[in-house]
Amino acid sequence: MRKQIAAANWKMNLGFQQGEKLLDEILGAKIELAPDQLTLFAVPFPYLLMARSAVGEEQNYYVAAQNCYHKKSGAFTGEVSVEMLHSIGVTYCIVGHSERREYFSESNQVLAEKVNLCLGSFITPIFCCGEALTIREQGTQNEFVATQLRESLFHLEADKITQIIIAYEPIWAIGTGKTATTRQAQEMHAHLRSIIAGQYGQDIADKISILYGGSVKASNAIELFACPDVDGGLVGGASLVAAEFIEIIQALKE
Ligand code: PEP
């Protein structure tokens, strides 16, 4: 059974106290999750330890980093290594968010290195893929995401690929209020699963959680999460509002 996941991506938002209050409100809702349901909070680096202690021993709630560096250690001023994340108990990390790809020129090859380092340090990568509007308009989105997966993930052995979470995030839907229709989301998720099945076999493909990201809100989460190949969401804007994110977590249970 694959995991159903609600993952919050705070990006570079909220002051420290605001972050503490938000976590307090969300965790205060005491939503009990089944063993195959997870909630993740990808908070800014300086808040990771605070978030870890806020989450505490809460079942199936975990903290994620939003990024990591693609080298193990060394003279890389200002960067954060996966080993550092591991040393403070972080067990998930977003890799290849479209904002990192766009503003920090992260290539599929660099992301492959990040994926390897995460897996080597017991950190589950939440690997993001997705096409820009121009690519969708040309109708080449399927080939585009296939290349992202092939170049960053398909060097992995079967036992490693099952440790990855994939997030499909069409760039045209991120922070725009424009959500992919359930049909567009389901079609792409089924396509991603079929590419993985082509490489690793259907059994492996069926084990991998594929999250949808792009203007997920309380009002559309139930419908999106009900798609057979959508295993939850990676949520930006709506994860900053306690009432919204609480409903999104609850949507996992519908
Ligand atoms: C994201 O940051 O990954 C995202 C999907 O943002 P939003 O939900 O705001 O579109």
C-alpha cells in the first residue's frame, strides 16, 4: 500500500514565532493518521529543530528540509549538507522544486547527485518534476517529465527508487491559483507511473507515492486526492493557513 501524503512547503515565508504558532494550531487539531498516511512540514532551515520538537513523537508527522547541497561537505559557504540534516534528525528533503530549477539553475544531473546523497543519509527525497506552460501548450509535457525522471532517478537500483516520493508540479499551476484539472492530474500521474513501470516493473511503480502540487487548497484537495494515481499533495500557499492545511490533511482520510 503506498503512502498518502500531505506535504507543506512553507518556502521562504513566516517569521519564527509565526511558524511556531502555525505548527501549534495544525498539530493542535490532533488529526489521527492511519499508518499509510503522512503529514510533512518542509520548513526553512533555521526552523527545522523547532519544528522537530513541535512534532515530537506525533505519529506520522515529520519535518522536511526544502533543499540540500549536492556535495557531501567542504568549502561551500552558506550551503547545507544532507549529513547536517541527518544529524538533526531530518528524514525528508524536497529535491528539485521548480523554483530551485529556475532561480538556481539546478539541472537534472545535479538533482541526481542530491537524490544519491539523500538516500545515502537515510533521507527520503521528495523529487519534484513538472512542465512550464509553454511545454504544456506544445503538448510535449509527457516527454519532458519522462526526461526529468530518467536523468535524475533512473540510475537508481529498484530497492532505492521505492524510497523516493515524487511530486508532479506543473509550473503553470504553482502559486497561480490555477489548478490542473483532476483529469490533467490523473493523466500525468498515470503517465509517470507507467514510465516507472517501464523501467522497473509495475510492482515497483505501484509502491511509489506521487503527489500533486500546484494551488492545492482545502476546496480542491478531496477531489484531487481521490484520483487513483494521486497520492496526496505538495502544498505551498495553502499550507501557511492553519484552517486550510488542516482540511487538506483531513482530505487524506476521505
Ligand atoms: C509548491 O510550492 O510546491 C506549490 C505547489 O505551491 P502552491 O501550492 O502555492 O501552488
